Amino acid sequence: PKIELIHDAVRGCNIIEFMYFSPKKEELRQIEPYYLIFHWSSWYVWGWCRLRSDWRMFKLNRLSGLRCSGEKFEKRSAPLPDLSTDKIFPCRFQAKILFAPEYKWRLIEEFGPDSFTEQSDGMLLFSFGFSDGENLLSWILTFGEKAELLEPAELRRQLGDIAGALARKYEGL
């Protein structure tokens, strides 16, 4: 239903409204929709955001209460979004992580075979740039004790704090 509503809004030049949930906050947005995009295994809508007075891309899974406002818009000259990884996900953290060999398949699936080097003991030294520290920490936690974050030092400390908090929470079970 979201895709159909947006598709119809694009064709009919109708403003759409929705509540958008980002890592920082949730906001009511009104946009002039121009493109539906399937990228990074998800659907997005690209359009002119009236709140920001700029072109923005919104992930469909993060919006709720989607509706047509009933207001029409006059088409602008719409640029295609720059979907390059560096533009959308600029590297803020260069991570080095040591993984147990049984996760080779997952590193290859998610980042490709050139994202790690096999060590003499069979461990996998992974190196990759991440744009968001919280997402990096959450991702590492999905490997449990089979991954060790080596760098960056500040995120290694944060991960240690998280591990300590988890240990206290489940102490005595």
C-alpha cells in the first residue's frame, strides 16, 4: 500500500505527508515525491522536503501515517539522488575487528571477500569504514564473543561498557 500510494502521488503530483522516524528524532514531513527507489535491500522515496527546503530521501520502513495531503505541486527539475556509498554513508569510523573463522561466509555476504585477511591462526582481520558508531556496535554484538573490536579505541571502550552493563543485568541467572 505505501508503494502504491507514493507511486500514485508521483504520477499525480500530489504532496504526501508522514511521520518520519530517524535516529535523532521523529518529525512530521511533507514532500513532493519524485522517485521510488529500491536500493540497499529497501524502498525509499526521493523528493523535495518542505520542512528542509531541500531534496531528501526517506526509507519507507521508517515512515508511518502516510497519506496524500490533497494538495498538488508543480513539478521542479528533479535531480537524481547520488546513491554512492560515500555520499549516503560517509566514513566516520575505520573499524578493525577480529572474527572467528566460522563467520567468513557472513563477512563475504555483507562486505565482500576483500574486506578481511585470514590470519595465521585462522582468525579473520576485518577492516571497513562505517558512518555510524551505534550501528557498528549493534552489528558487532550480533556476533557475540566471536568478534573483537580492535579499533577505533573509543568505540572499543563503549563496547566494553555495554558488555559490562549486560553482564550486570544478567548476573545471577
